[in-house]
Amino acid sequence: IPRHFGGSWLGRPSFSGFIISFISGDGVSRSRRSVDKELKRIRNVTTPEGLTLAFSLGGIGNRITAFGLDFFLMCLVWFVILLATAFINSSVVTAVAMVAMFFVMNFYFIFFELRWSGSTPGKKKFGMRAIARDGGPLTAEMVIARNLTRELEVFLPIKALLLPEAFIPGAPVWMIYVSLGWLLIFSLLPFFGKDKLRCGDLLGGTMVVFEPKTVLSRDLA
């Protein structure tokens, strides 16, 4: 009894049949790889009540883009401060502006993560937030610890890369490169860890995850 296979009767396979079979198999393979990749990013967190929750780790690309958005907003605030004080010739006003810019740089992330349960405008844009790795609540101590190292991890490397002579005045060239390498280690740490943890995450006991989306059942939707 002849059977149909690959677009032709058994014994006379067609070229189009092989193409369809290959494409279908390749699509399944890609889908399987995508699922495997997603499963590797899943982390189970057990709450103090014994409830196990599954979270997907925030990707490096998403976190860098989120930080870029937050940094842009910080620069926007700095620009507004400078614009507001540019036409006032007073040392007191200048000092107040410098203090305000210092607070923006050092407390922007702390303020939003405390107020928005581990999220910032940049993280919220990509549906991410910081959580406690032990499953407990995200405390103020954790938020402060994870953000105090940001100067060492991010802002100092940026200053050193853009203005190395100002960063280490009069230092020999080899010392500048050694310092840059030491500082970049902190910036690149998330690329080498299984859980993509910054130095601040290690100190604060936190990790950045995608916030689970609430899905209503068909009866409630």
C-alpha cells in the first residue's frame, strides 16, 4: 500500500518534501534551544513562609540599557540644576547646586529602589526589579549596600576612561592602565557569574529579575 511521505508517495520523495521536513526540524530545534536558554535563567527563591517562587534573571543587555536610561534621566536633572543656577553669580548657590548634583548621583537609585520595591524608571521600563536572594523582603540595608558600590563599579571606571590624567594626577602610564584594569573588573563581574550579579548584589544579597506578569484566568479576564 503506497504511503504519502515528504510531499510525495513513498519511494519517490520530492525535493519540496525534504525542504519542508528540514525547515520544520530546524524550527523545532531553534524553539528547543530558546526554551533551554530560558530555563537556565530561571531561579527558584524560597520565601520565609516556605513558598517557592520562580524568577527569570534580568539579562545583561536589558540591565545595561535600563542603566543607560536611568543615567540619561540623571544627566537631565543635572542639566536642569545647572540651568537654574547658571545666571546666579553666587558662591552659595553654586555650592548648593554641587551638593544637589552629588545627591542625585549617589541617591537616585537608592531613592527609587526604596520607593518602587527594587525598581527604577529604567528597570521599570523593561519590567525588572531587584529582589532579595534569600526570598525575604528587600530591606533598606540591602538597597543601600547594593548601590553604595556603584561609584566603584560604574562612575569611577567612566571617569578613569574619559579623564585618566584627572583621575590619577601625575601617575605613570602603567599605573593608569593597572588602575583601569582593576576598576573594569568590577564593571565586568556580571558577565562571568552564573547569576549575573554585580559587586553590589553580592554585598547586598540581591539579584535583578524580570517581574512576573500577572495573568488573569479566562473567567476573570
